Amino acid sequence: MSASARKLAFAIAVPCALVGGQIALVAATAPEVVQEAPGCPGEQMGVQATGIYQSRPVPDVVINGEPWAGAYWEAGMRSYWHCHAGGQLLVVWEGEGRIQKRGERMRTLYPGQSDLARPWEEHWHGAAPHTSAQYLQVSVLPTGTYWMEEVADVDYLGNAIGMETRAAFLRTGVREQQRGRD
């Protein structure tokens, strides 16, 4: 084999090996098979959030010729607790976002930071109290969002792990929080 043929073979083999490695990595870290029944006690309905939910694609990020789906949250706004049948990937595009998974403390996300909610993992997301946030959002198949209770101020401010409101929601079925008592 000539030197130029070896160089060509190498130039083709290396990228193919890298792509193959990436595919193997994705396959090895892919989520497990999603169960059929909801793993959280929510129900399917329109978006539940404090304030007015604004679906807003991000024109700077294009997938297959279309802007990536996104959501815009005004300062202080957040979704209710919810879960997704297949999970959800969130990336803060601008502003300061907040996210929390049930049983954990609230986390602040800045532009470029992301979070993955696994299938049926209860979580919420929104903006910080003092600034808005724009998220890039991806729902993983199978789709389906199941809504639960409103996020209490104590969770939103990072002082609790979302268990008290869940217990009250399961006991009473009431979604809205009584302000001034959190």
C-alpha cells in the first residue's frame, strides 16, 4: 500500500472510530426502558405555572432547520412540580434559572448550564426572583407531562426539598399553595 493510500485510510478510519466511540458511549449511557404507568402522582393537563407560561423558541439555535424549542420565564416565575414520561433536558440560554428535583435542594443554573430530569423524576424549573430566564427544552420520548402541586416559596428559595408540599398534595389534592404560610 502506498504512503498516500495509508494516509487516506488513516484519515477515514480515525473519524469513523471517533463516531463509533460516541455511538457506543450514547448507547451505554442511554436511559433505561421507560415504564408504562406514571411514576409520579400528577395528571396530564395544560402547563401549570405561576404567572403566564411563554413558549419561546431560541432562534440562535437551529435543529433540522427549525429554532430549538424553548420557554421564557419572567423573574420569580416557575412551573409547578411535574414529571415527564421520557424525561426532559433543560439548558439555560440566558438569564438565571432555577431547578429542583424532589428530595434535593434548589439549584441555580446560568447560561450554558443544563439539567436532565430522568423519566418520571419530579422536578420544577423557572427564573430567579430578580431576573428572567430563557431555557432550551427537549422532551425525551415517550412524551407526556404530569402536573402536581405549586412550588412553595420555601422550596423556590432553596430552603427545603419539596417533600412537605408533596405530602399535602397527596393528602388533599390541592395544587395551589397558601401564600404567607411557607
